[in-house]
Amino acid sequence: MVLTAACSSSSLPYGTPVPDTPIAPAITLSPAQGAGNVDPAAPVEVSTGSGVLTAVSLTNDQGRAIDGTFTPDKTAWKPNVQLGYGRTYTLKAEGMALTGLTGPVTSTFTTIQPTNQTKVYLNTTGGEALVEGGTYGVGTVVVAHFDEDITDRAAAQKRLIVKSDPPVDGIWYWMDNRNAHWRPRDYYRAGTKISVAANIYGAQVGPGLFGQEDSRVDFVIGPAHVSIADDNTHMVDVFENGNLIRSMPTSMGRGGSETIAGRTITFWTQPGVYTVMDKANPVIMDSSTYGLPINSRLGYKEAIGWATRISSDGIYLHALDATIWAQGSQDVSHGCLNLSSENARWFFDYALPGDVVEVRNTGGAPLEVWQNGDWGLPWDQWVAGSAT
């Protein structure tokens, strides 16, 4: 007897149609064919689930080829640069699988055309650009300055990234529609490494408003410089990493106020936590810039040496030998911290942008956040100023 192998009991009877089995496309393109308003910063990808890619091209509407790179196993490809706004691109790919050639496949898509763009600058509170590889103080506040009004702060803030080593707990606080400030809960530790990135290219941050380009900077925190200006002692004590290294007699704001043309001008050195913003030698100090006429009883305009600025409205630690007689004993200035030329020059050379200067036991209203008083704002209020 001849035996024949029986068919499986699950076999379909002869003539029964075989169900279609979906087969994944051999080559996948992203963005898909016909896509519009594509984010030019979004990934452009070509991949194959079987075999390898043999040829990929990406060209813009002017016929310019965009360079790209294959993965080592040639199963994927990406362009080497971001795409442009308001352009049409054509993506083509071919491959080879066990079953033979695959493709060519094509995707033509169009990127977003903004009605306006904004650039972001990564600055100190003094308005100067943070320097790549620079060294800054333990109270450094990062400023993201946009050159257009941002109406979608949350969208913008999601693209502002700060990383540190070691990690710190920090957050962004919006001063207004163009300026967001970032600081940690507490002063940095000396030696902390900071990386800041504004990945705003392709991000919509307002109606028709998109990021113009990305920005980034890396810097390091230097030794802990914290100066305590105490009006009870009329001294500025300078500490480095917790150790007192210099004591400097000072004369601070005389106090009181005058009302000129309906505007009240005070002469206090306001109490609060300041940081070093910038410095210059000399600085032309002109009382008329804040409403006090030069020819008035307390008016002035003169060149002042070795001036280290700590507030946005013009408080400096600076040289003024004419008040050495009062330094260490009484207050006679308009609000600045007067020092001898020797001490002012030493501090000028020593100070880093972002160094902390705490003013204690003076009269007048506390330093406000807009005056470079970021560190004086309680942490819960700082967090409340975040957009996310």
C-alpha cells in the first residue's frame, strides 16, 4: 500500500479564496507624500524594513541637493541639515531586498511659511552675550532675550533647555513678552557646568511667528564669590568659597528723596541680593538719566573709575576717593557703594559676571526683580512666573 501525507485539518478546501495579508511597504518616507505645513526642524527620515537602501535623494524647489547620511547597515537615511521655511522638497529612495529591487518611491512635501520670525539671544542680566566656555559667578541668571514679542510663552519655554552638571533645580521666569530669566533655587556650586540651548527653529511661538534659528552656549561656574555690604558696619566683606578674603570700607546711599517735576527720586542703596552685571573704567555717570538735572543741588555728570555695575538702574561699586573720609563710617552717596580707588580697582579685577553682592541693613524699598533682583524673589513666586 502506498501512503500519502495527509493535509492539515486547517487546510482550506480546494477553490477557497486565500485572504489578503497586508504587506508593509519596503521603503517608508517621512514626511509623507503631499504633506503641507511641515515643521522644517522635524525629522526627515527614510527607512526600510527589509533589505537595504541603495539610493536616496532630497532636493529643494530650486533643484539643490541636500546632503544626507546612511546608517551603517544602510536601513535608514537622514539629511545632514535642517530644512528651510517655505520650501517644497522632493524625497526619492530605492532599495534592494531578497525579493529584488524596491522602489523607487517618492514624497513631495512643503514646509511652513512663517509671516514673521524671531531670534533668541542667550545673555547675562547685563545684556551681554554669554561667552562659550566662559566662567561666571554662582548667582548667574541666564537671560533668553527674544527680538519679537512672544505670545505663546509656553511653546517658547518648552524649547529653552538648561542642563547642569551636577544637576540643579531651576526654572524660567518671564519678565515680559521678550525676556525669560532662568535661575536655580539656590546658588550654584563652584565648578558646575552649564549648557543652555534655545531650540526654537521651527517652533510656533505666536500667530504666524516662528523661531528663526537655534542658539546654544556652554559655560562653567567659577569660585563662589559672595560679597556682603552691611550698612551697620559700613563695610563690604568679600568671601570666596566661604572664606573672608577682603574687607572694604564703603559709603552707601545717604537716604531720603527729592521730588522733581512730579517724580520722586530716592537716594537709598536698596537692600537685597544683587549680582554683578558688567563693569567699565571709566563710566560717565549722569544724574539727568534718572531725572535729576545736572544743575540741581544734587546733580552731577562725571567720569567715575573702576565701576562694577550691580543693578539695572545704575547702582555700582566704584572708586570715589573724595568720600574716603566717610567710607567705613557714614553714608553720603546717591545710592552707589563708594570705595577707595585701591579697593574699587581690586574688586573690578576680581569680580565675575554673576557674582553675588548682598546689601543688608539699609533703608528704602527692597530691590525689585526688574532691577536685577532675581534672587530676592521667593522661590514660589519665581515658579509662578513660569509659563509651563
